[in-house]
Amino acid sequence: MKRLYPGTLLLIGSLLLFACNKEGKTPILEIDKTSIVADAQGGKDFLLITSNSDWEITGLPEGITATPDKGQGDRWVTITYPANTGIESIDIKFTIKSKEASPVEIGFKQLGSAPSILVDKQIIGAVGSGQEQTITIISNTSWKLDIPANGAWVKASKTAGDPGQSTVVLTISESNEPRDRSTELTISHAATNTSVKVSVSQLQPDVLLTAITPHAKGEEVITITGKGFSSAKADNVVTINGKASTITEATLTSLKVTVPLRAGSGKVQVTVAAKTSNPVDFKYDSVWRTYHYAENTDPAALGNMHHIAADDAGNLFITVPDQHLINKINADGILSLFAGGTKGYQNGMGAEAWFNRPQGIAINKYNALFIADWGNRAVRRLTPGGTSNTMAAFSYTTGLDGIAADDDGISYVADSIYGAVVKVNNVGGTWADVYKSGKPVSVARSKEGILYVAHTDHRIYKVNINGTVEVFAGSTAGLKDGQGAAAQFNEPGQLAVDPKGNLYVADTKNNSIRKISPAGLVSTIAGDGTAGDLIGLTARFSAPLGITMDKLGNLFITDTQNHKVKRVLLE
């Protein structure tokens, strides 16, 4: 066994003591008061020291004693002071120290023979609403306490007193201010200019939300209740899902707020000055809302619009059969001729190309347009620059209505006279029937390759990838929402598919826009079956024929008999 030398033992002991201190309780040194005020007569006062280690009182001037002046743990200490025979007051500090905790300073004030006022607290800070604070006043003459106009939120239990020691309770009222506030009280002798100032400050109250309207649509007004709001609307900032919201009414406990369009579901928070409330969940109720689009365009210039397509740049392309042309409306809503304008059959650029009652229109990812040129019994292609060429021409009697296109050079045409959906190879110009039945008038293709076809029998058919055909939705003519065949349409027009597989239908004779979920559930998203020309949440259409969706999820409708383009948006 190795021998341990005394120095080694001392080092081990020190390390063990250090480890014990590090792992032991947090050092504590607390005093029940931080100031002592006394009149000119000698006397005693008492301090309660709470500590878990050794402590010592230092810095006491001659004549003032502490019993005991050192110790360990919790102890009462008696401070004994002599009479002050001088004219001026005494104002000193002494210190209570601990080996490990931070030292604490104690103030000692004692009156002299001159008219004087002593107060144990001259700074009262960061107080909350409804709190009480006690101050001790010692004076050798009568005194009074003045509260200025900006301190009306502070109430004193007494505002005047006789010589000697007085206790005054200050009550702090609840703050209605959306900011910190402060005031300064004055305690003075009634017959002299001697005075003492006491500063009182109060922090801005916390902003707390206790309840909100749990859900609402865009542009609806919700109520937010809580506390810490400002009655001045401009002082409050409300966000819904991170979006700034308009405040219509404000009180200290309630706000009326308009929900921003397209806000989405998320957290509601209120910020007043530097403080922000707790977040509260809010559910945004999305609804389909209808707007005019390109509303400054002359309806006569739009003509009797048929089908519509949208490119990635926000341009719309619309067929106008009776004018034998394709119009373009750019992202700024400006109408221009894109191609055609003369009845006939000729390829070329812009107005040099001739068409004969073009009906369907589709677009692929390369922004090439495909036109079902009814009177010319042909599928025509338009480049993004407006140059036309023929993809396929048919020698038999056809009724080329709707058209869809994929990104691989294939288009699909709904031929209502031939009674088939025809697949056209746009590279070689060859074609073949996808299926032949009934009178299809429009066709749309999902990104997975499923075809949806509207027929004149008021049904929407689904052509699965394996080639099987089934009724997807609809039955007899009518306007009814529901699942699959329980729903009703009335001569549906163009179709559009979104990236999630939802199908949108321009339900022409029902003057409505319909939605079919991938599972076949039909709902009406705009229009009520009555012909008209309204927008908003109570939209009306008159024979809507065309429908397309842009990359942002906007639906664009050719409201044919109103000679307008309308935008329908979920917001």
C-alpha cells in the first residue's frame, strides 16, 4: 500500500469540499428589508438574515452595532443606534457578506434636528396591476404627500401625517396603457421647502388572449377577447396565420378584426407596443369566390366565347367560333388577337392563319396550343408565337368539340358527330378511337393519364388507364350534388383537372360551376342554377361553356352569354 503524504491528503480534502459545494444547495443570503429609517432618538431595529452558509456584517459606523455581527444559517440580528444630536440627517450603508452568496447592502437613515423627511423606499419599480406597496415615512415635522396628474393610477392610504413614523400603503390600479408608465410622488414638510421624491413605475400589462371566434371565412369579422389591448385601434397589431389583419373596433378587452382573404388556418396573435400575446388556434374557412376578369374588356370584342386554356405565364387563350379566331388575354387582362379572324383553312402566323369555327383548345407543358377546328375537321397546333400547322385532318364528317393534350405529342378529341373520343398522334398525324359511344363534347386528361369525358347525356365518363370506361358522375338532366350517379348535370361543357385529381365542370345549362372529387363526390362551387351576372359568394353565370385552371389554382370561366371571363378562386 502506497503512503499518502499530508499535502496529498490536503489536496484530496479540498477537492472533496469543492465537489460538495458544487453539488450542494445553491448559496442563499436573503434579508427581510434593505433599509432602516429612524428618528433622531436612539433605538433598535431588527433584521432577519436567511442563509445556508457563514455570514458577516461589515461597514457599520462608530456607535451603531449589530448583535450578532456574524453567524451561520438563519438569525435575527439587532441593530442598535444612538441618538443623532446633529442637525443633518444620517444616510449610510453597511454590508452583509457571505462566503459564497452575493453580498447585500442595507441602507440606514436617521433624522437630525433640522426639519427632515426620511422614506425607506424612493424607487418603486416594475409593479404589476392591482398591487400594493408600503412605504415608511419618518419626519420630525408634519408632512404631506402629493400625487401629480400623471400619477392618478396611484392611490395613497394617507396624504398627510404628524411628526414621527407613518406607514403609507400605495395601491397601483390596473393599467389600461399599451406601454410602460411612471410617476413621481412628492413628500414634503407642510411649512418648509424640504421634500423627498418617490418614483413609481409600472410595466405595460401582459397581452393575453382568452377567447376568439374559432373559425371564419375571408373578409368576415371575428371577435378576440382578452386583456392588455389598447382602445386605440392603431396601437394593436393582429396577425392571423402571420398575415396582418384589419381592426374595426377596439376596447381594452375586446377587438373586432376582419379576416384577410386567403389567410389560411394558423395562430392568432395580438401585439401591443413591445408585448405579444399567447398564440391561439384559428381555422380559416375556405370558400369559392367569383371575380370579374379582364372586366375592362369590351364584351363585344370577346364575342361568343367557347373553350379556354391557360399557360404558365398567366395568359389565357379563348376560342371564338363565330369569329373563327383565338383570342389572347395576357396576365394584365389585355385582350388581343392571337390567331385567325378569317373563315377558311390556312396555316400561318397570327391573322394569316385561317380557322373555321374553332371549338376546343388545350395546352401542353411546352405552351403549345391544340385546337379542335370544327369546320375544317382538323386538329391544329399553335406555337407560343402564334404560328399554326395541322396535326391531323379527318376525311369523314366530324364534330370536333373538346380537346385535351399530353406532353408527349398526343391529343385527345371529343367528336360529338362521329360519337367517339379520338386519340391523335400529333407527330405522324395518325389517329385511333379511344372509345366510341354516345356524343362526347369535351375531354380532360389527368397527370396520371386518366381521361374524363362530358357527354350530351348529362354524364361525365371516366376512361381508366387500362382503357375501361365507366360513368364517373351524373345521370339525368338536373342540378343536384351527390355521389357519382346520384348527382345531376345539364349539358356539361368543358372540363379541367387539377394536380390533386379534382375535376371541374362548366355545367352550361345549369349556369353553374361544379367540382367532382377523385372519389366521385359532386359539389357546386359557384352559381345556383339561375342565369345572371353576379360575382362574389353569390355568383351567377349565363351559359358558362369553358373552364381552365392555371398553375396558381385560379379557375377561369368563359361566361358565354354574358360575354365575360370570370375567375373563381378558393380563398
